Amino acid sequence: RRSGTGTVPGPGGTEGQPRRTGRMSGGHACGWRDPDAFPLDLRSNSRAGGRSSGLYRRLVDKGQVALNVEAFPELFELTGIVGVFATGIAGVPLEKLDALIGEEVAKVRTEGVTEEEFQKAMNQEEAEIANENGTMLERAKNLANQHVSGGGTDEVDRQRGHYPPVTSAGLTRVAT
């Protein structure tokens, strides 16, 4: 696990204002051609995507130690990363942010996915795919990206076919 830290000035960026902390952590992940890429993407969305996710609720709503938190997979052709970024509330030590993020990551590894989390992740992914191809320009970009990356233009349609066979058990498997 690699991480970086930094502080940024508080509102207005003026001297004397409390400073906010930021934490970026990441770990190795498979590439987008790997069969585990699709369950990994869904797993990240199910536990850490959006304001209703467990990670957001724990750090922002319940713990009140962060202004925002995001978790994301960034998958490339052969390898990738899963990252977590949190912007701490002024005065919250980085150690506290790290501890809470670590607890949530441990939960991802040990707890299964509920049917509700699974359906939410599937719905988000379907909406994202639809939005990615909403205009002619977006469709052309996606086809060009797939052609250049070596997957071929049929990869766009092939990717859609990977999500329906994914199960909640598959999401639990890729988290460990």
C-alpha cells in the first residue's frame, strides 16, 4: 500500500486559516483485460461509490472526520490501482483518517456484499455505460480508445456482456 499526504489552506487559502489534510492511498489491481476487472469495478462501486456508500457514511456522516471521500479503480490494459482519496476536516489528524479508512478496507475484505449493494452497483454500472455512449461524439471516442488500446472496436460491446454474469459471490472473491 502506498500513500501520500498533504495539507492545503482552509477556505479562502489565507494565512491563519485552519489547514485541511488530504490522504491518497492506493493498492495494486488487475488490468482491465483480466476477468476479475469487472467484479473489482463493481465491488469498488458497491462499498465506496457515492454518498450512500459505507465508506462515505463512515468518514463523512458518522465519523465527521472528512469532507469528502472517494474510492476508485483505475484499470489499465495490463495492471491497475484501486485508490482511496479523503479530504479531512481541519484539525483531524491523518492517523485518524488512516485508521477509519483501514477499518473500512478491512470490512470490504471480510464482509460479503448484500443483495441491495449488489443491485445498486449493477444499476450504477448500467447507467454509466449508457451515459458513456449517450452522444455520437462519446460513442466515437469509446470506439477510438478501444481500437488504439488493442482491444478492437468490438471490445465496447464485449465489456457490456461481462457485467450480467457477475454475482455478489464474485464481488466478495475479488475483495480478498
